[in-house]
Amino acid sequence: VSFQSAEITADGDCSDTATLIICNKGTALAVGLNNGTTVGEYKIFVNKGAGDATITPDNFAHTTGTKFVIEQNEGATCVWDGSKWFLVGNQSVTAIS
């Protein structure tokens, strides 16, 4: 299996069509995650950049926060359930706030 990828190097929304989102900025990066379009849709985030990548989903299925942070050389995965993004495989996430 391989996934369509898109690199994001400036603050803004990530690609709606790519599955693998490669964060790559030398300083802190703010990434918006729009609502998904298909139940079961995945977004895989990896951070190659020196700055932390803060991912803010439009609708985040978390009880205590609205965003999550990925350090350099780490990653995390989200899945869309039709109304919210669920964070799965989050051992690399440094903080949820």
C-alpha cells in the first residue's frame, strides 16, 4: 500500500485529498485539518521540520483538547468517523490541548 502525499511548509490547512501529510518547516508550523469526506478516511502526519507541528482538526473527538502537537521526526494518525477526527496511533504526540 502507498498513499498520496502532500508536503506542507507554511501555516495553513493540509491537503484534503492526500493521506500522508509531510510537515516540513524550520520553525513552528500550524496545520488545519478540515472535516473528512468519507467515513474511514485516514490522515497520517509526519514532521520532518525542526519546529513542532500543531494540528488543529475542525472537529476533534477528544474530551480535553482541540489540537495535538508532533515533534520533529515523529508522527500521528487520524481517522474520520463521519463527524469527527479520532487520533489513533498517538504515541508520538507531545501534547493534546
